[in-house]
Amino acid sequence: MAFSPSIADHIIPAVSSAEDEEIVDLVVKGTIPSYALEEQLGDCKRAVRIRREALQRITRRSLQGLPLDGFDYGSILKQCCEMPVGYVQIPVGIAGPLLLDSFEYIVPMATTEGCIVASTNRGFKGIYASGGATSTILRDGMTRAPVVRFPSASRACHLKFFLDNPSNFQTLADEFNKSSNFARLQGVQCSIAGKNLYMRFSCTTGDAMGMNMVSKGVENVLAYLRNEYPDMDIISISGNFCSDKKPAAINWIEGRGKSVVCEAVIKEEVLKKVFRTSVATLVELNMLKNLAGSAVAGALGGFNAHANNIVSAIFIATGQDPAQNVESSHCITMMEAVNDGKDLHMSVTMPSIEVGTIGGGTQLASQSACLDLLGVKGASKELPGANSRLLAKIVAGSVLAGELSLMAAIASGQLVQSHMKYNRSTKDVSKVGS
């Protein structure tokens, strides 16, 4: 394997002992697999240090700017990341308070894009001054959709009719629910493509985001169906009818995870004082940009100004799966004049917010602290699923604020000015010490 000559700073050795030096040499030669260091050494940080040094020698490039110390590598072992060599620092800002359903929340946002936190904070200010926002959970169910194949389309249809029959649901639910105390089958939606059958299972998952939970339940049902349909060939546990981490009409229409609608009435005087714009201007802009403009672009779930900015920042701060911001950012922003045209009613409808407050990255110290700041850390003991549903509402409320602020900035001609002020650095970060 050849690497281009290094143009980085001088490589600073990460190991000092003779024993570690010998192990680094064995890793470089390929005698010891890099992925096996944690298991063989029994010391996660030592394994990271050795892997890191071996990588520098193999590539002849310095990792000096990538932090090593200050992280609990044992907390990610067999859980969050394989073969770590350090960690990336992402600043966390706070915006708020968000006044949502009569409660106040300070919202942590992890981002490297200037203006996002400040803009969202301005949106929170306007919502608060107008009496707050209200939210409603429309649906709550994670999905997984395996694909199976039969010798003929008629056989595939036979299973579809079996799954569609309400009298068979309890049998399927009994098999599905065996794998978890929280997974409860809600329904199965089927689609035929020739000899292939796609089965979209939906279930509750408590306070977990639930992908593993629903997958285990699906495996139970498939094992049961295999006995009833021995000619069924299981092609994949996921047939993309779910649909996970991809823009898909099925999520936009049917929902996935938490489906949330959040609304607020922004007073005329608040629009003038805080946002320097008017009801009529925002309503027209929303129609031409978020609705008509998105339609012209052929958008799928993207009838908004920048929902993804806010979703991504909160997801990273709270340990969610960042890749799921694809469907979690599906959002339609609506604005209309109310109270004889004096005030603005605005809403965001988000059909597939996929969040959890236990499992995965939510258990890491930094992300756990951010969840604790919101009051949704861990599982709800009183009502399973309550914490994750509240987190989804906070995400939607934050998107509402972000939409309001950005749209106002565009309407008043402040967008470029604010980005030039907060999002245009002239500092050469390559010369900044770690």
C-alpha cells in the first residue's frame, strides 16, 4: 500500500515503552491485526495509542491535531466505533429557552456552522414572546421491512393475504413480541413486486430508537412464517421498504419513528421587533420558497427552509444516529395569516423523527449530559417511551424556531449579513495548537 508523501507536521511518537514499541512494529508488519488490539491488550486506551502510532508510521502522516486523551475508549468498545484512533471535537452551543407545551427547555446543539445556534435562539425568543408553541405526537412506531421471494407471484400474494387478514395479527404479534419487553407489533404493510414480497413491520420500542429491537422481532416472525411457507426464500432482513437512512415516500406518507406536528402563533409586534418583517411577507415567502420552490425542485420531504440544520445539530449533541437525519428532517413548513391578518400561524409537520434516549451513542458521557440537560436522559420509569417522544417534540419545536428565524432573515435581507458575521472565519486553523 503506497501513500503520498506527508505534508503534515512532524510525527510525534505516541508510545514510549519498549514493549509498546514492539507491538507497534508488529502491527505495522501485519503480524498483529489492528482490530484485535483491544482484546489482546485488555486496555482500550493503550490499544488506541498503539493503533494510532502504527497508522502514522504506515501513512507517514501526523495525527497531531486529532485528540487522544480525555475520552473513555472503553465506553465505545463493541458498541459505537471500531478501531478508534482518537475523537473529533464538535462544539456544543445552547439555545433557549424553548417554551413548548408550557415547559421550558434549553436545547444543546452540536455544529460547526456559524449562525445555526444564534438563529435558532432568535426563533426561540420570538416563540416565547408570543406565548410558546404546542406539539402533538401523531404516530410512534419504528419499522423494518424484510424482502422474501417465492417460486411464483401467486405464492407471494398468498402470504400477503395471510398477513393482511386481521384474524392472523395476534399470532404474528405473539411471535414478534417474544424478543423484547418493549417491542409491541403495531401492524404489517405489504407490497408485491412480482415474486417478491416486502413486509413493513411497525412496532413500539419504548425509549430506544429501536432498530435492533424491531429487527429481532422481524426475525421471530420470519422463522414462524418459514415453517408455514417452506418455499419462502428470505432474501434480506431489510428490503429498503423500511426505509432507513434514505429519502423515501413511504416515510413521508406513513411515518417512521415519531410523527410530530408543532405549531405557534407569532404576534405581529414580535415579528416587527424581533424579526424585522411582517406576516404578509413571510406567508408569501413560505409559499414561493418552501412550497412552490420545493415542488419545482421535485423535493421529497423537503418542503422547508433548513430543518436538517437543526435536526443534525441536536442529533449529534444527544447521541442519535446522524445518518438518520435524512428521513428525520422530512418536514413541511406552513404559514398563514390569522387574527384578521395581524398574526402569523406557523407549523412544522415532521412524519419520521427517529430518536431514542437509551442505547447507542446516547450512553456516552457527553451525549448523556446533553440529554440530561433536556430532562430526557435514559428510559422513563413512569411511562416507557415518554422520554424519546418528548425528545422528538423538542426537535420539532427547535425546527419550528429555526424555520421562523431563517425565513425572517431571508425576508428582511439579513441572511448574507449574518453569515458573513458568524460563519466566515479568516483564521488558519492548521496553525492552531491542539
